[in-house]
Amino acid sequence: MKCSIMRPDLSPCAEEFAETGPVTRERMQAIDANAQALGVTGLQLMESAGRALAEAVLACSPKTVLILCGRGNNGGDGMVAARYLQRGVETTVCYLDYGDRSPSCAHQLAALRASRVRLCPFVSTDDLRTFAPLFGRAGMIVDALLGTGTAGMPKEPLATCIAMANASPATIIAADLPSPGMRADRICAFHRPKVKESEVIDIGIPVEAEICTGPGDLTLIPARKRTRHKGDGGEVLIIGGGPYQGAPYLAGLGALRAGADIVRIASPVFEPVPDLIYERLFGDRIGEEHTERLVALAEQADVVVCGNGLGQESHGAVLAVAPYCRKVVFDADALRLPLPKAAEETVYTPHAGEFARIAGGHPLPQDPADACGRAQAAKRVAKDMGATILLKGPVDVISEGTRVRFNRTGDPAMSVGGTGDVLAGVTGALLCHLPAFEAACIAAYVTGRAGERVAEERGEGMLASDIVNHIPEILFKRHT
């Protein structure tokens, strides 16, 4: 999976592959977490956002400013803005003083108490009514009540606070996005817009926090319910083996360690792995005579992983089964022309040689360190195929034809055989719960990080099976 310890400079790729336009709440939280993993602290981001917000307020030359702050990081942004406004504008901060604050918001409130800013805490609607004159005479109101981490309509006393702001004659500027129910005359969005008609403010998030995979991407994985039952974690079918016996079992173990509840191995070869369910196929290789059995198994599975250890003589069976699979990860020997495709979502996981085999007129750059050129080729091919491609290399490239993500985790010792099989299995397990692009991005990141952990312990003596056992600690313990 990895060929070199070198980490190519991705800054030349930024302009071409950095995403623009509205970003979802979930994706923005992932970007924030990735930025912090790259060394930009949450307090640094908050300071940058608050200062930019203050500059936007000053550009309107108000005489009086009322900043409404909640208990989360959005409220912290507003408190930072108040500190920068204290010398030039009459500034009041009206903040919710009930319940726990985020650590960053608490930090900013402590700093604000030493500033020349009027503080008006409220815990009830009665408190807010005593502040009614502040709403009436404010020239500008800054809405920093509820940020991207909030869903649903506000409860009291925030609902009353929003109603009082809406009734005020003041101009309202929203910090990042308007609180639900709040009117906004201007929206100052940090990094990327969250709603239409926003003015975007750069707060210094590194471009790699967005174009590269990172620990923040793990926040996109749906939380498991405590009431879950067997099978809720997903059922994965691995189709492979024959010429190469261990490959489908490595993929199956990768899927189990990545959270799949049930993993079946449909193969002519049996390996004594008690955690995996063996579906025996008679003969030495998988052939079209197995199609009926494989179709029945595929229709039962949430995701199919196909190709590991299969050999090129089984391609006819792959083509026959593919249309009956809802979601498939095609790897290794399944990556041949004509290219199989699933009924709903397809992920292809080629290395450079397999990519050349299936890409037709879109060759990769000869230099494997040319991540930008590799990304351009992968994006074109993914768009043509209507699928997600996870192109393995010194820097993995993931694209579904529109977006591109780079994965820089991994170690040269991962050139040992079988690491790609583990990656395919991890991708299959994640595909049970995530869209194909997100599943491929997270699988590449997690498998590479697990490989790094093994390399620290065993160096060049790494086995693909060693990686399997490190998958859960990366994927589910939220290590960075």
C-alpha cells in the first residue's frame, strides 16, 4: 500500500482540489478536528474567527453593539469579537449563564471578565426582559448563540432571546450561521459557507485539513446504538481465494475489526478462522458454475468485497454476480476489463498497475510522488466510471469524480503482501454505514495509521495480519 516514507508537498494541489461552496455541519466539524491535529489549536481558530467578526462589525461603524453568546464555541467566537471591539465601540455581551460551557467558551469568558465590556448573564426569560432596553437601542446585534454543533429549534430562554433580537431595529450579523429562527442581515461564515448568501472569512485553517484525510474524518462514522442487535453492524460477503489462499481471510478479518458484525468468506479454500463464516465453493477456483450460489449470498449481504486472491480466470463469475450486489468493493483480480459494477455503490481499490489495467486512456504520471497528477487521473477515471476510486500509493488518492482526498498515513513496511486485502475489508465494513467516498477515505486513513503503529513495533518484520489487530484502536478509540 505504501512505497516511500517521503510525504510529497500537496500545496500545489490546493487550488485545484480544495472544495468550495456550502459545507455541511458534520464535514465542517471534521475539518476543524483535522486542523487541530495539524497543530492549529481550537483557541487559535476561535481567536481568528472572533477577530474577523469584530472587523466585520467595525466596517459598519455602529455606535453600540450587543453580542448574544451561547455556551458553545460559537459563543466563544462572539466573546473574542467583544474583546476586539471594547476600545472602539460601546459593547455589551449578553450570554447564557446556565449549564456547562465548552472549554474554549469558558476560556474566552474568563478573559472577557478582565475587559472593558459590559456583561449581562441570563438564565431565564425574566432575566432577558430586564435587558430589553439593550435590544432596543443597539445599533448592531451579533448572533453568536448557536453554531454548527446545534440541531433543532432553540428552547427557552434562547427562544425568547432570539425573538427579542428579531423585534429589535438593529442590524443583525450572524457569526458563522444564523441561530435557528434568527433573522440575519449579514452572515459572516468561517472558512466555508454553511448557508447561502454568506460572506466567507478565512480563519487560517490549513488546506491539508480539508484535502487530506485525518482523525476528524472519524467523526463522520455514525454512533452505534446501545440497543443494537447482531447484524446491525453490517453483513459483509468476501468473494475470493483459490489461487491465493490467505487474501480473502485477511479481508474478512479487516472487515470484522472495522465493525462488521457478520463476515462470510465464499471461497474454494478453507482457512481455520473461527470468527469468519465459511461458505464452501467446490473446486479449485471460483467459476460461473458458482454464480447462483454467489448471487444468493450477495443479495443477503449489505456489502460485498470481491477479488482478493481470486486469479484472473474467475472474472466471468465476477461479472455475472456484480449486478446483484447493492454495494461492492472491487479489489485485486476483480480489477479487469470489462470492469464489474455494483447495482448501487462501487469502490475500486487499485494500485498503480491495476489502475493502468482499467483506466484506458488516463495513465498515471511516471513519478509516483506526483500526487497532483495521480489525483487528476483518478478523478477523471472515477467520473467516467461513476464510482469511487481509492488509488493506493505513496500518497493514496480517493475520488468519486467530483471531490478528491489525499491520504498520507502509512509506512514503507506496508509493501508486504496482504495489506491491500486488509484495506479492502475495512472499506467494506465502513461501506455498510457510510457513502462510498467517505468509507474509502476513512478506510485509507485508518489502515495507514494502523500500519504506522505496527511499524513502530516491528519495523520491516510487519505482517498484514498485524495491521488487523490495530484497526479498532484507531477507528473506535478516536486516537489522533
